Amino acid sequence: MADAVLRTKKLNKSFGALQASRDVSLDLRPGEIHALIGPNGAGKSTLIKQIAGNIAPDSGKVELLGRDVTALDTVARARMGLGRTFQISALAMEYTVLQNAVLGALGGQGRPYRLFRNVMKDPALLEPARDALERVGLSDDAGRRTADLSHGQRRQLEVAVALTLQPKLFLMDEPMAGLGSAGSKALTGFLDDLRQEAPILLVEHDMDAVFALADRISVLVYGQIIATGTAADIRANAEVRRAYLGEEDAA
Amino acid sequence: MLTREYMLNWAMIAALLFVPLAAWTLDEPFIITLATKAAILALAGVGLNIALGQGGLISLGHAAFFGIGGYAMGILAAHAQNYEPLFGWPFLFEGSNQMPLIWLVAVAASASAALVIGALSLRTSGVYFIMITLAFGQMLYYFAISWSAYGGEDGLSIWVRNEFPGLNTLDPIQFFAIAYVILCLALFFAARLARSPFGLALAAARQNEDRVEAVGLTPFTLRLTAFVISGAITGLAGALFADLNRFVSPTMLSWHTSGEIMIFVILGGVGRLYGPVAGAALYILLEHLLGGISDYWQIFLGLLLLLIVLFARGGLIGALAGREKAHG
């Protein structure tokens, strides 16, 4: 088995009496989509934040590309190749679509302290930016103000900005949220191919997408991973059905 | 593309040149001095606008940099005119009355102060940032008051304006030319900065910090860099302002001064490149016109500020040139 790109080891995190993460160990392997599902309040966001570096675990470790990054901040982890999309779009709203993509390319390049060059005329930044917009289907909207985009287009732009970083892995927090069925289907197809480029840890509520895409699924309930396995394993798992999928068959 | 804002900017910078030129031919030195004051105060605003407009850093302590620039001029020139060495080691230095050297010292001193103040203040944000920058400014203000070696509360006077190679700085129009050229250079620099990779990242950090971190850039160092550049430009303005008046006093460091510099920026339009030029020119104009009617002319200024904040958030430039477009 190839080495995991991302690995968490027995992460624990409590907020007062609430234990949001309980011995969470999971890994993300090259070429796979690993979906993380769980009911609201299961601790998915807390886990994502520990992986991205926004909050520190009480105990346990996060390893990126075989290196212990538990003590590193979000910026350092992004530089190591963690490409993140947010649950609520985090974009520079006054900027054009292209400027947001160029910002990503600038971050990927890692040399922002140039005070004189015209950033929007720098081919080394524009090419990856345009390329990423093209791939998510936003080329025609490159000149529009980000604040004027539809909700779905903002989600696409989030993915495009992550692409400009040429990351080693993607951490996607509900990329399908609010997309509608057509948009969600298009993004599903896109992510399906993307896993060849870099593996994806996908937090998602859209069960159709999860079962269509995921090589492996982990189910988080009350801060604890109660099952990890293929889509078939998870569907068949009695505990998962009881805790999360409820009475109805979600597939 | 020739936008309205672009043409308005050129009209303003041209007017700032032609008014004193006309005054010069008509032999009205007072008007030239007013225009010089407007250019220098605009320069201070251009400095603040890099932190405030581009970086979103609401600094109420920029008087610190303005005053440090002023005292850099005052101290160097006072030693030079009194032939008292400023220090004897590692080499004998008797101060200086040469503007280029004074500017260099003013920029270095205010940039260093901005580095220290920024490094401490930028750990906070929002209202705490405003309060900490205000506190640093007031600390320096009271320090200057208690510093009797350099005039304390009374300030420090210079008998003759400092020198610039090849120019007669006592001639109002020549001193204006110096201030005007420096203002134009600063505007050019600020425009390049706004369009640079650094400017893109800085303004993005103002709009969405999470996004900037997620692409692997550090908002803190971006902001600190902007704060240092901002403080340095305002410090240079302080040195020129002190030279204009041939006088520097703790007033330059007081929080009123910070407020005034901020008013130039807000009057003209926050984040508008030429906003401080419009704001400072309007301020000087009002001070001159209304000041003749009443000592309490700032009542009208307050009213105007109120109207602008309520109805024209883009300031004077926003009202005349319309909403800012996203730069493509």
C-alpha cells in the first residue's frame, strides 16, 4: 500500500464538556476520494479545522506527506500542498473572478513581496489562473466581480482557486452544498477525474455524490469514527444505518 | 481605459500644479504656501491610505510617524544651526540642514517606529487595533512634551529652512515644487503598489483573511509590510511639514493630527488612490475660506464629514467618479 498523503492519529478535541473529536484516526491515500460523512454536530467541521491547522487538537497528531504538522499553522500546511475549499465560500468578494484565481496562483508561487510588477500582466500567474478557471467552467466569467456570481459559481471558483495551488491533496468541505442537481452532477464528474491529480478528503452531505465518488467512506458520529469502508461496506453496516442513515435507505 | 476617476485624478493633480503657478505669476505667495501645505498633507494621507484603504488597517496613530518625521527634521537642523554635535562616536555628526539627508533619516526613523508599533498592534484587530495605535501615538506625544532638550511642550524652531542642492528653498514656489514632485512620486508608487502582487495579496487579506491563509500567504506579514511603507511615507510628509513651518512641536504627534490625516482620506474616499489629494485640498480650502468667517469653522467640516459618511461612502472622488469598478 502506498504511503498515506494525510494521516490523523488519535485526534482528541473537547470544548468544555463537549467532546468534538474522540480518537479520530483516518488516512487519505494517493489517488482516492475519501468521504467523511456524519450527521450535523458530529464534529466534521472541528476535524477539518484540526487538519487544516485552524485549531490545535488536545492530543493526537496530524501528518501531511509523512511529516508531523500538528504544530504548524494553516499557512504552513497550505504551502506544503493542502488545497482547501470552504463550506461557506471564502473569496475576495471585491475582486474579479480572475483576480481570485491569480491570488491562488500567487500563493502557489509563494513570492508575494514584489511591489512593482503588474500582477495582472504576469504570465506566470495568469496562465495557471486561466487554466484553473477553464477547468471548472468559469472562463466566460473571468472578468466578473466575485460578489456578482451566483452561489454555484462561487463554489466553482473555490475549487478553481484550490487548483491554482497545484496541491498534493484536497480538503473539500461540502463543495456541493446548495448547488442544485445539475451543478452537483457536473461537479461530481469533475471530482471523479480530479482524484488522479491529488487525493481528496471530501466532507459532503449529498449522499448521491458520496456514494458515486468515494473509494472509501468514514462515518463520524459524536466525534468518533464508527466505520470506515467502501460504499458497499457502509451501506451494509448496521451501526451506520442506525446512527446516521436512519430508517430509510439513503442509496 | 479612460475612466471618469482617471480623468478626475489628472484634473486634480493638474489643478494642484496650476493654482500655485498662477499665484506665482500674480505674486501671491500665501496661496503658494497653502498649496504646499495641501500637497504635504496629501502626502501624509497617501501614506495612511496604503494601510487604511489597501490594507483595511484603521490606524489612529499615524501622527506618531508624522511627528517622528517632523522631529527628525527638527533635531538634525537644530544641531546643525547651533553647531552642537548630535553624537561624537563612531564619527562626529553635527546634524544636517540638507533635505535629502533629513528625509532619509525621517523615513528610516518612521519606518522603524512603524515596524515596532505594527508588530505589536497587528496582533489585534478591529477596535483594539484602533485603540493600540492611538495609545502608541499618545505615548510619543507625551514623551515629546517631556523631552525638554528639544523644546518640550514649546516645540523646536528652525531659523532658516533646510537646503536642497541647486534650489532656493526659501522661495515659496521652489519649495512647493519639491513637495509636489515628492507627492507625485508617492502617488505613482502607491498606484504601482496597488497593482502589484503584494497589493493583490494585501487587499485580499482585508476582504477575506481565511482565503489568504488557505493559499499559503501570511496576513500578518503582509499587513506589517504595508504598515511600515505607510508609516515611512507619512513620516516623510512630517519632515516636509516641519520644514514648511520651520517649526516642530508635540502637536504634530497628537491624536488630533491622526484624526486629521484620517479625515483627508475619508473626505477624498477611502482606498481611492487620489482620495487624500482631494481630501487634503478640500480641507485646506475650507480652512482658508471658512476660517475667515469663523474660528469654529470645523463645525462645517464636521457637517461635511457627516454627509460624506452617510451619503457618499466613496468620498469626494466616489461622488464625482462613481462606484469603483473591479479592476480587470
